[in-house]
Amino acid sequence: MNKNKLRFVLISILILCLYSCDISKENSVANTTTIENKPNIILFVADDHGTDAIGAYGNPVIKTPNLDKLASEGVKFTNAYCTSASCAASRSVILSGKFGHATGSYGHVHDYHHFSTYDKETSLPVIMEEAGYETARIGKYHVAPEKVYHFNTVLEADPRNTVEMAEACADVLKSDKPFFLYFCTDDPHRGHPFEPEQWDIPNNFGNKKEGYKDVETITYKPEDVLVPSFLPDTKQTREEIAQYYQSISRIDQGFGKLMKMLKETGKDKNTIVIYISDNGMAFPGAKTTVHEPGIKLPCIIKDPTKNIKNATNEAMVSWVDLAPTILDMAKVDYKIAQFHGKSFNPILDKSDVKGWDEIYASHTFHEITMYYPMRVVRSKNHKLIWNIAWRLEYPFASDLWASSTWQSIYKNDIKYFGPKTVKDFLFRPEFELYDLEKDPNELNNLAYKTGFEKTLEMMQMKMKKFQTKTQDPWNIMWGHDASLQGSGVNL
């Protein structure tokens, strides 16, 4: 080959290489731009916080200015439900998008309880990380195994000091990549010791006399608190609610700090913020039950990419819907069939929604010693509860049994706990059917009353269909159909 031809070939190869590099660079930039245009997501999860104790939901006593501001800048859902009023079980649903009875997440993970999600499952943070998100968690985790619920970054801070927690998130908020921050407080869960030296001493709900660094201690007088209708209005109940309020005001300050830090990064206009709780207030009659105070929860969402402010949405949404909703918000592709829930992102800014009038709940254990499986369907105004182990006495979470709120009734042999007799509280019928429009406190059980036979049958059919669709092992209890049991042989 002569020199001119050789020179021509070498120049051609060089030009081709340079062109290929430019194309590769352009594709890289395009992909980076696509990733960078995705919104950041903050999922803020409180521990045992009901709708009873937020200003935005109508409580005029409690001081929650930062959460109230979030509601004024976004949308407040008034029919949002967890699927199980138990910490670990609920959190598995939040992150997996599946009911706990289908994933093996029947109850608590820690200590001797040892419930754990099947390792074949895939969770929200794993999908987000695969889509290019920086995934980070801080505070209460309470799910297992780690490989299913993996986060790229694990941050450390006192989970009772939400201001400290917020400060620990500084680097995540400044991330070059879009981020998914899972921010989980220990407040307002009951604090240690669960069993006080004297039965009538109120639980501290994580509050300390010396307070927490950089947190203003906001206290409440027992005589000023609002006692929910399902609780007895006693001295002990009021003292405990005052402690509960104090813990929530600490959450609010940390939430405010996090929002301030987010704004300082300039990313507030591209960050979707979601505030929820895992289950209702840690009082007998709420947490660990499937009555409304246990499973009907706050859900406040601010999406700065949508033109929606100070809105109220009455659609029935469930924590099983959260994973697909967040993926939809993040513009991440996912398989709809992978989840039991569905995205409610399309109705976020709708005031009048159709087809969002039914939710389901599934509770089996809290502590392993608390076996009491319950299944729920709420369809429009009607709600059916199936107490599968109805012949058993209703079991107590250890901290709720030791609470001065319960002990004030139990030790004094008082007939009523709130509006219900103690006997009715402890021994429940197999089916409970309520019309929530007429009976929001779930006191008038229609399941065994004349004239409601067709309604009961219709609701039971919905429940059976739900259990079959979600492969609920407890479906066997309807007619001892062993089809879900399998062969019992490891192949």
C-alpha cells in the first residue's frame, strides 16, 4: 500500500473513531438528561400516627404547622388506608406493593417474631435503584431480608430526633442523581419502658424531660387534648394522649427542617413529598385492629409538577398502591401485574374521581403471640370484617396491654372501654358489617340483622375474590379448600 493510501485509511479510521465517540457522548448526555429530569421522591413515614392528631385533618389543639403547610401546598387524602395496622407488616406492603399474606410478611421481623418477606420478591427501592435513582433510608427499617428491601445508602441518626435525622440527609438532598429518600421516624410510637413501675403512669411516647438537641419541647395539658370517640375519657387516657401529641410535634419540627434544607438546595420544585403513617395511634382500639382508627391514616402529597394546592381527595387509596404510584411519579417503567395495588398518580389532582371506592385489608399477626387473622373489604359505605379466629379472645400488643389507658379500665373492673363493653372488645363475632356513612364509629353490626343478608353475601363474595386473586392462604377457611396448601413436598 502506498503512502497516500495508507494516510487516507488512517485519517478515515480516525474520523470514524471521533464520530463514534461523539455519538457515544451524545447518547450518554441524553441518558443523563433523562435521569436528571426525573423527580426526586421523599417518602416520610411516621410510626403510629393517626388522622386524629394533625391540624390539617381537623385537630385544633395539636401544633403541626409544617405538616399543615404541606397540606396547603398539595393534596390531603381523606380515605387513605394501610392494609395491616402493625408496623413491620404495614411497611412490607408500602415497599413491596403486595399484601403481607402473599409475601410471608405476616407480622414483626425483630427478636423472636422473625417474620420475613420471601426472598424472591422485589421491592420499590431496588426497582428505583435499577432505574438510576440514588436510594437512601434513615430511621426505622423493620423489614427483612435486606436483599429484598435494599437501599444504596443507609444513614444513621436518633430516630426520635427528626431534626437530627433531617440534618443527616444533607448529602442525599444534594445528590447529582435523582433520589428516593425513605425517611422513617420512631415517633410517635410508645417508648420504653412499655410497662411502667406503677400502672397509672403514662407512657412517654419517646419524650424525655431533658428534650432533644435542636428540638423545641412542645407540651400539652391533658385537659386540653381531644379524646377520640373509641377511647374512654379518663385521666390516664388524657395523660397518654398529651404525651402522644408531644411526640408528634417533634416529628413536625423535623419535617419542617427537612423541607427547609430541601428548599436551600433548590430542588424543592422537582421533589415530590409524601407524608404517611404505618398504622393508627398506639392505643387499644386503634393499632393492631382493622377498625377505622387503626387503618385509616394521613396521606398528604405535594407534587410541585402538578398545579394542585390545598386540595382534598376523597378517593379510597391503600398502602398497597404506594409502590406503583411512586414508580409512576418517578416515570419508571414497571409491570402492573407485579403489584396488588395500582397507581393513584393519575387522580392526584382530580376533585371528582370514579372507580376509587374500594379497599382491602389483611392482618394476621402483630407479635407472634398475637395470632388473630382478620380480612377486610370496604366498598363505598359498607365495610366487612372477617374475624377468622373469632373464637379466640382478642389479643393485645404488649405495649397496649401495659398502657395506663387500658389498665385504668382493666384494674378497676369497669364495664365499658369507650362506647363498647369490655366483653365486646375482647370477644368479637365472626363477621362485622357496618354502614360507615350512618355508623362511622362501627358500633352497629349489621351482619346478623334482618334485611342485610344480600349485602353481607355480596361483601363476602368480594372478600373471597380478593383472597383468591392475592393467593391468601387463609382462603382455605371458607370451605376448607386445600388448593393453596401445596403438596407439602420440597421439589
